[in-house]
Amino acid sequence: MPHSPQDMCANAPGGDRVKIYLTPSPHWATIPGVTEAWSVSDLNRYVRQMLETDIHLQDVRVAGEISGFRTYPSGHWYFTLKDASAQINCVMWRSRAEKQAARFMPRDGDAVEAHGNVTLYETRGQFQLDVAWLDPAGEGALYREFLQLKARLEAEGLFAPERKRPRPAWPRVIGIVTSPAGAALRDLLNILRRRFPIAQVILSPTAVQGADAPPQIVAALEALVAQKPDVIIVARGGGSLEDLWAFNDERVARAIAASPIPVVSGVGHETDFTIADFVADLRAPTPSAAAELVTPTPIDDLRAGVDALTGRLTDALGSAVQLKRLELAELQAQLKGLSPQAQFASAGQHLESLRSRLAMGMAYRLSLERERWNGLAQALHNVSPLGVLNRGYAIVSKPGGGVVRRANEVKPGEALKVKVSQGEFGVTVSE
């Protein structure tokens, strides 16, 4: 009897002994043959470990039909893979589901080939397939061929962003490489007529499916390049990987890369990717989207834009004309000011102004001088003898002449003459 899960051996089909290595468990003793019973958790964990350590159950490919496909808010996918007599639950986690949706979105009833690992969901004891990716049934080999060619061309730089050419903003001539009988052409023409009817459209017809399609597509593309359109659309409607395989042909990819004219690829549906998409200058998810990408704003929007621009241009011209009229009137006024008559009139006005200012200045100066002289005369009068007499003073003089200035110049009994402001009289010195 083994003593631990690491030492336990199991009988493989055919009588071979296969050693199974398990993660150590604190409940290793609770295995068959030991007296203690399994717990449900231990049993489920043990079975999951057995499944996940069996190399024959890892990286398996299982073919079947999808049923009960569900997408949860978490982003995980859950579905059943079944055949005529059995089914297995499948899960695809969000990170893988996002990548899967970009290249192939499964639906109920699709026959697929699932790649993944067999495991057990311990909580429910549910045997399931942890799916890594899905391929449509029968397309596994084609898809591997697609990946190999994609890797080789990418290594050559055919997908490099720096070699992508910008599409023209206003194409005058639009070339189309597609089948003349396909629905893709009708969709393209309807959208081109509606959005940009002034553009000329040139169709270079070709088969878009089957063994003869790749060389025809190359020839149609080369014939269209000779017409020198502004942009080329390579398109076809949706289909299976086999239906779209002509656009995964290396000859078609190299012809698109060699085109001197920008090429827009509109092949299949949004989830379909071809080598032509990667090597083209621009990938459109559908042919209709390609028609929208190569055309500018719809013609009705363009007309509305032209009308708006016309109105703005009219307003701008009106404002410019009005401004120029004002500038012209100002220049005319300046020219009038430069004429001899205007200069003479201006000089006369200036002379008259100077004359008036001179007269006013002279009158003001005379007034000032008059006031000054009046002040001087008043001051002179105030210091004159008459002025002194008017203030009550008198002049004493001797009869023979001479003004008496000091008392010792007279004698008692001497006759003197006294002059006042209003006349004069005689006096005799008494002492």
C-alpha cells in the first residue's frame, strides 16, 4: 500500500504502471484503502490534479458542435461541445475570449475544433474543457497556413505602419476590385453614389473565390493601377475561411503591397481578417465601411458646409469692403489737406489765429503795464512832499528861503512860514 500520493501508482490501460505525481495534501491519508473517508473537496481536488497532470488530457483538440453558447458580464464564455452521442461542458476565460472574438465569433450550431485542457471545476465537481481557442471545423490546417504566411510577411516589413500610404481626402477617381455579380459591389456603389456622386468609379472585375481567384485578383489590380485612380478598394462579402482564402494568397498580398496607389481592404465581415487586410494601407471591417472610408463627408453635408462657408465669405467680404471704404474716405480727406488751396486756407486760418492771439496778448500786456505804472505813481505820490502834507505834515521855511530841518536853525522872535496841504501861514518863534 503506498504511503503518500507522490508514491501512489495507478494501473494504466494495457497493464502499464504509470506514476502520478500529485501536489502534497494535508489529507493525503484520505485515499482509497485508508480508513478515513474522503471529503468532497479532497476528492474533487484529487481528480482535478489527476486530470491536469495527465499529458494526454492537456492541449487536446476536440471536434464538435457548439450548443448553449452564453457570454457573461465578466467576459467569460460558457458553452457545450457535443456530437451525436455525448457532450462536454466548456469554458473560455475573458482574456482568451477577447482574442477569439477578434478573429472568429462562435455561435450555436457551429461545427468547431476546440483547443484546450481537460480539468474539473471543483466547486461543482463538473468535468469540463478549459478552451484556449476555437477554429471552425476543417479550418485548422488553413488557419495554421494563414498564421505562417502572416508571420513571414510581417517579418519582411509588409505590415509596417511607416509604409502605409494615406488615402486621399477628395478622390476624383475610385477604383474597385471585386466580383461584378456579388452583393459587395452593389453595396459599394450605393454608398458611393449617396455619399460622393461626383467621383468617377472604375470597376476592375475578378473572381473572388476559388483556385482561379488569386491570379485574377492580381491581374485586375494591375489593370486598375494602369488607370491611375486616386484610391483602390479590394472587396468581397463575408464567408468561411475557405471562401475568403483568395485574399490570404501570397500573390495577392504582394500585389497589394506593390501598388503605387493607396489600397483599402474591405473583405468579409467585422470578425474576418485576411492577409490582404494587414498588407493594405487601410482595413475596413466590411465593403460598405470601405466605401465610407474612401469618401469624404456625405454630399448633403458638403453642400451645407459650402453654404455656411459662402455666408461667412460674404460677411467677411462685406466687412472688408466697408473697411476699405472708410480707409478711402480718410485718404481722400488727407489728399484734400495736401492741395495748395487747402494749404493756403489752412495758413490763413493759422495767421488769423496768430493775429487774434497777438492782439489778446498785447491788450493783456498793456493792462499789466498800466497797473504797474499806476502802482508806481501811487507809490511816488505817497513819498512826494504833497503826499506827506496830505497826511497832516507841514513844511517850515524861512522868509528868505530854505526849509527848516532842525530846531537850532531858528531864533526866538524870528518870523517863519508854515506850508500845509491847503495853503500856508506865518508864525513867530517864541522859544
